[in-house]
Amino acid sequence: MKAVALSLVLLLIAGGCRKETSTQKDPDTTPASTQIQGTFNDHELLQFTALEPIDTHTHIYESDPAFFAMLQKLHLHILDITVVADNNNPERKHLAKESRDVFEVVDNSHGHAAVCTTFDAYRFNQRDFAASAIHQLNQSFAQGAIAVKIWKNVGMEIKDTEGNYILPDNPSLEPIYKDIVAHHKTLVTHIADPNTAWLPPDAAALDFSYFANNPEWYMYKIPHSPSKEQILRARDHVLEANPSLRMVGAHLGSMEANFSQLAQHLDRYPNFAVDLAARMPYLMMQPRAYMIAFIIRYQDRLIYGTDESLYPHADVQQLVTRSEESYARDWRFLATNDMLDFRGRKVQGLALPEPILHKIYHDNAVHWFPGILDKSH
């Protein structure tokens, strides 16, 4: 019944939004029939920077003047997130090195960056795992880290000594969650992946190329691996067991393909919000009126993020150009009624009201990530 009621509410709101947005078009804006591309023009840049935007999901491991100049130009603050991954990326294999690089980025950012730390879940089977993880996290908190990330290797990769997959609600992780609460920090959870990871190969799927290039995460072909539903239920158990834990689900909480499911979670768990990182295409694929209605209803629980990454020895100028184009495209989709091109398909922007844009780009980040703005700069 709740789901039916929510659907009715969304439809009613959508009807109202449809009428409102039709009257919001600025006569000075580009006609909706024109597709807009590229970086911000001067007028757009003024509107974007006025939001004092915050990107709560980045992975920046290289201090570079060109990158910092972009942050200054866009008035952009970022949350720089550490992740330990057992793959061929040397930056993510060693938590100590990655942490040093991230804190160096923050120190050189002139107040434009904050740290989200993590713990090494690959140490799970060591006797002192929880105590060691808590000690390391508390050191990061003392250095200024404002959040902690738990990654999808919990649920999709790491096993205990008996060969069972470790899920997010494993009792050995509970002391870590309690410590995060005790220090008033935020837990960022990238738990599970898009549905594509559990479905038969489909070249038309939005995320197919990722799993084709990263078969270690293609759970469909991994025997006896947990279902996505099992992993998400385990995350929900953490929310239920820790009502004081402030949790932000990365990538729309891995519920990007089911906005009704996401709505039910946001209704059920007041300590849960989600970021939009790397999932904007899923918003673009929804009916426009429905998406406007959804965002209006959950305007306090949606936080802007991108998943932008910068590794040592990368082409920084190329990243800056790509990032500016990405920030401009996302802003145009959320803030204007311009027609955008998405994989050869025309998508009209949502033209959200400025107060809602300010929440998505700024206010919600400040609320869900206390300390994300360095008041000393």
C-alpha cells in the first residue's frame, strides 16, 4: 500500500511539476530545440558558481595546480574518497600511500577538499581486524577526515576463513560502525553494483562495458556469489541496528534502476541519503515529469557527486577539460530545459527550481557531511 500511495503522490506532484516547468523557461535561454554541449559559457558559469557547488564523490590522488585552478574557477568543493582495491591499480592497493596522497591533495587545495577515509577490509580474517581498523580510522579522524567509506568488496569479493562472503552486516564490522557514530562521522556505502552485474550479458545495458572490462565484478558468472538483494538487505540491517549512524549510499544507493525501491528506502530510513555519482544517465532515462516529482519529494536526501578520478602521472589537463564538460552537462540537465544528447538520444533538462538545486549541490552535502567546508579558508 505504501508503494501504491507513493506512486499516486508522485503522479500528482508530476502533474503539478509539468505545469510549473512549462512556465519557467527564461525567454533569454537557448531554445529547447537546440542541443547544448561543451563547457560552461560565461552566463552558465555565473549560475553554477552561485550555488557554491560541492562534489561529494571524487577520487583525487594527485596534487596539481591545474586541477586546483579548476576548483577555484568553479567555486567547487570536493570530498576526496579513499578506496582499497585488490587489483592492478597501485594507488588503490596500499591504503597508507593512498591516504598520504589524499591528505596531500586536501592540504594543497586551499580549503576546497575534505577527506573520506576507509579501512582495509582485506584484513578481515586477521585476529586484530576490527581493533586495527578502528585505530587507523581514528588516526584519520585526528587528521581531519570527515567520513568513512565501505566499498563493494564487502559483499561481492571478500570471504571469511570458511569461504563465506562477508556481508555489510557481519558482526565483526559492527564495532567499526559504532566508532564512526561515536566520532560523529558519516559512513559512505558503495554496496553492490548496478543490476547488470547479476544479469545475462546485454550489450545495450548502460553499464555493460564496465563489467565486460572488469569481469571480477560480473557476479552473473561467479558461482555461489550473493544476490544483489542479499547484499542490500545486509546494508539495511546496518541502518536498522544503528539508527544514529549517518549513511550516504553512493551511486543512488545501488538502486539506480528502481526509483520506487529507492523511495521506499528513503521513507523507511531517516538516517539514509544517496549521492548521484556516476548515475546521472539513470535519471536521464526516466520520464521527465516523474523525475522532477521524485527529486522534489526527496530534495533533502539527494546529494551531488560525480566519481571523478585523478591518479598520479595522469594527463591532468585532459581530466580538467573532461570534468568541466561533465559538470556543465549535469548542471544543464538539472537546472535548465535545454536539450542534451545522451548516447544519440535527446534528453530535455529538468529545470529544477534554484532552491532545490542549492540543496542538491550544496545544502545537503553540508548537512550529511558535517565539516565538509573548511572554515579556516
